[in-house]
Amino acid sequence: MSKKNNFIATGRRKTSVARINLVKGKGNILINGRTVDDYFGRDSTKMIMMEPLELTNSKKDFNINVNVSGGGSNGQAGAIRHGLARVLQKVDPDLHLALKQAGMLTRDSRQVERKKPGQPGARKKFQFSKR
């Protein structure tokens, strides 16, 4: 699955799926062929995505190529975060404990609840009229 210096992992969040390809390098990050600043407009999504790299102090050690699809920007940032944590664990198994304690290896399984028939939304009901 992975060669000596090429590591691959998958991260998921909501309906987003991120495939991470990590190679030893200078710290270049490409998301769907674009830079991080070009792909994510908000600083909060960039911060969410970069958390595993900052926690492990490996921001400048690897070139990262990300292919992400599905969902919105927050879900995609969460999927990239999950995938980065999983791939960093593959690179150095000693990082497992730190990443696990920070909650980055756990897949956040929360999904949007479906809309029910006879209601305007998942939980909301139409206004009740007695007369």
C-alpha cells in the first residue's frame, strides 16, 4: 500500500472524503491541485486542517497532496484533519498517543438528520391549530 517514503491515508467527516498522499519534502500542501490559501477562504478552516501538523511539529517535513470531495468547506477541513492524523500515525507510530489524546484519530460520525414526511424539517413540526 505504501512505499518507503510515500504514505497514503483516508479521512472522513460528514459527507466529505479526503485522500491524503504524504511524501518527504519541504512543506508544500496542495488540495485538489490548489494551495491551502487558494482553496480555503476562511482562517478557521485552515486552522482546523493544520492541527495535526502543528501538534506533531511536522509542518515543514512533508509535501502533502490532498484529494477531497463532498460536503462543504468545514466538513472538508475536518476530513483533511482526520486523514492527516491517520497518515502521520503511519509515518511515526510513536505519534499515536498524542494524536489519540487530542481526539484527531476518532472519526466524527455525526451526520445531518433526514427530513421526515409531513414535517418541514428533521425535527420541526408545522404549527398546530386546534380550530
